[in-house]
Amino acid sequence: MGSVAVMELQEYSRNRANIVKEIVKLERKMFPKHESLARSFDEELKKKNSGLLYVEVEGEIVGYAMYSWPSSLSASITKLAVKESCRRQGHGEALLKMAISKCRTRNLQRIMLHVDPLRTPALSLYKKLGFKVDNLIESYYSADRNAYRMYLEFDCA
């Protein structure tokens, strides 16, 4: 497994519209309608306090991560997704590490995210990179789907 090149979508990125279109297609395929940001993706990207990272393999976008820093103290990983056929190849880890790195530059105290407790590979990845379970939130995704709220605390040194 070679290194994974993670790219950041910039406001003036060449080919921005096509990149967003491809990510929205992935979003629709991977998430149930009520969990998908596909309909509000453009609005999310226009926010000054958010970022979008993606991984491209042979010209195809295979994964992305969206993050935001709603306050001066904390950030959120709002999406992390990798196309099913491209999982277990380091793409998710590379995206998460880059998102953490981007958030760290803002002098935040913590990063939070939510994950379905049944998504064992995702849970393992988050724990591997230092995230801890904070709380179980019942019916977070839907009436029968809970979420762990997880956090990564930064040293305030």
C-alpha cells in the first residue's frame, strides 16, 4: 500500500464543480437520504468555517471528509466516507489524519464526531487515531439507530 494523496477542495480549485458533483454522487450512494448532505452540499461548502478533503485514484474520487469548526474551541468531522470497493486501503485513515491536521492548525481544544456503534471498521479507525467514546446518543440517526459521540482532545500546551 503506497501513500495516499489527499487533496483539499479550494474555493477556486480547477474543476471544482465536477469534483463537488462526483462527491455528491458518492454521498447519495453511501448514505440514506435522511443522513445525506447531498441536497445541501453547496451550502455546507460555502460556510467560511468548513473544509472538504478528497482522495482521487486514477481520476476517480473514492473518498472524502468534511469538517467544520463551529466554535473557537472545537471542530467536528461531519462526514468521512470511502467508496466500498476502495476500503481497507488507507484512504479513510489518510483523510482523517489530514482533517485532524487541518483542525489542529486552528488551535482548537477538541474534535468531535458521531459514528454508528455497528460500524466497527470506522470505530476502530477513530480509536486508532486517538478518539474516545464520550456518550451513546440514542436514536441519533433514526429511531432504531444510535450513535457514539467521540472526541479527540488536544493538549493545550
